[in-house]
Amino acid sequence: MSRQKLLALWSRNKKWIWQDVLVVFALSRFVLLVVGRFAEYFPAYPYYPDKAVPVRGWYLSPHRLLDIWGRWDTGWYLSIVKHGYSVRGDLSSVQSNIAFFPLYPLVVKFFTFFLPPSLRTDGNILLIGVLLSNIFLIGALVLLYKLVLTMFDVAAARRTVLYVLLFPTSFFLSSFYAEPLFLLLTVAVFYAAVKKQWALASIAGMLAALTRGYGVMTIVPVAIFYLEANHWDLRRTRWDALWMLLIPAGLLLFLVGVYPVTGDIMAPIKNQAAWHRHFAMPWQSFLHPTHWNREVTQLGQVLTLGFLIMGVLAFFKLPSLSYGTYAFLITTPSLLGGSLLSIGRHYAVVFPIFIVAAWLGKYKTVDKWIVFTTLALQTLLFAAWSQFYVII
């Protein structure tokens, strides 16, 4: 049976959504809830910015099974939801919420309007955000599953979903963070481009650029898909290629939107320096990163090396050059910042790498090694995260 017929047959049978996505999702999140629940018996990180938080044991909600999904940058997104954008001081040295892109907090804010004003507490806003994040994650997994079916078999699609959920930092995809929405939108870009739906791919790319700045880079894989569909013959370029201009328009829309607040159209980019991100060559960031943390930084280096290797494999094992190109484009900005802090969180959305891993996972030994290693690391990192520690 051809891959096209297999995909059509599998799409008509909706049981796969339950069996291959929702059940695996539910089990993985249940494990994280158990880990987060019992991690409270370990010492909390004493250097959390708000000193009262580790003492009382919770951040935004006294209900621990909810509160563990909100840490660190959650506070910045929450401030946008509650108060909008503001500048707290010098852009190059004082952290402000203008460094965070608007789509995720705006979606959360929209749903808070359904709550009576008296119920718009931090805990309830956190609950709304976490529910939305998990809905976005499920949507991303469904689309990713269908995307993999255009390349490989059902087993590979199942492994891709599993590997995403077991990745050491995939708990960010269920947290009050923008990553799950970004993952959904970027997978949608590729799925629409595979179907040659250039308008939908470009709209998804524009929304991705409004979710995280890296989303603007989806214009490159869409352009590659377009050229491949035309057999790299520029003479076949038509007016529908203009849809791609929507993607950088998303980034421009945000920069212009915060200008009245900042008076500087480049303010969100300049404010990255307040997080100690300064330009450095990729090999400098990898070999001699600033803000060295023995455990966290070394793990970031291992993940970076692994992702670079898998990115190379993507060029050879995946059917379009778009996948490998995107994998390198989306990881390069993190390596240009001089530090590996937060890089593990950024890797959780580089979905072409998980597709390559799923292809390698057809070998049982490789599959077992991936599952065991990622699950063990995820358990350790989430336990530390729930106790307020800095996580890559």
C-alpha cells in the first residue's frame, strides 16, 4: 500500500488520536504530576528571585499539582496578561516583559475575560494558561503524527510523539510558557507546506513569529518547500509566493506594537542583553558559555552536540531540505547568545530532530536507549524545576 493511501486510511480511522496521542500524553503527564508531587520533600532552591517562594513552597497557587507548572518566566507572561507591556528601566541592563512575545499571553488574557473579576487570581490565570498549553501540545502532537505519516510508517509516527513527550525538558510544553503554542504553529507551517497550502503555511508562520521571535525563520523552510514543489525552477514562481511575506510581518507587527510603550522599535531585541545574552560565535557559546553552571551547562552542551548531529542526519533521512535547514536555523540563535541557559527548553520544539530520532528508533536497542535516557533525565529535571531550580 502506498504511503498516500496509508495516510488516507489512517486519517479516516480516528482511533489513532486516542491510542497513539492522547493515551501517551495522559500517561506522560501523570508521571510528571507524581514526580512533582513528591519532589516537595527535597530542598527547594534557596536563590529564587522571590525569596518568599521557596520558603512557603509555592509560587502562584497553593495547590501544588497546579503550581508546579508555573516557574521563572511564567511571571513575565503573567505580567503581560494582567498589566500589558511595560519598561522597567534601561533596556540593556534591566529585565522587562517586552522581551516576551505577545500571542501566548494574549490568548490566555482572552480566556480570562470569561471569569468574573473576583476570580481573576494568579492561580486561576495559571490554570487557564496550563489548560491552554496542554491543548496546544495535543494539537501539535496530532499534526506532527500526521506529518510523519507523509514520510514514514505508523510506528515512526508513534515514536515521534513518544519522544517529544519524553524529552528531558518537554514539561515546558505543559507549563505556562509559549513553547507549546510555538510547537503547534511551527508544525502547522510544515504540514500546510507539505500540502502546498502556501497561504495557511504563511499565516501559521506569522502567528509563530508573534509567539517567539524565532518563528520568523519559518519563512526559509516554506520557501524551500515552494522551490522543491516547482523543481527549483524560479520561472514557475507565481503570485502565491507573496503569501510568505506574512511571516516576517508577524515580527514587525510586534515591534511596531510595543513602540508606543518603549519609544524604540528594537526594544524587545535590545532587552535580551538584560538576560546576559550577548553576541558570540556558536563555537564560543558551546565551548566557553557565560554563566557556567556545572550540571546544567554540561547537559546543555551534550544536548547541543546531539542536536547538531541529528540536524545533519535530517538532511539525508528526511524528504525535504526544509527539515534540516529549519533544525539548524532554530538552534543557531541560541548559540549566538554566548550562554547555554534555557537552550534545553528551546530544543523541546525543534521537531525535525524528533522525527530523525524516530527513524533511528526502528532499531530496538536505539529505541530503548532513547526512552530510558530521556525519561530518567526528564524525571530529574522536573523534580528540580518543581523545586524552583534553574533548568536548561
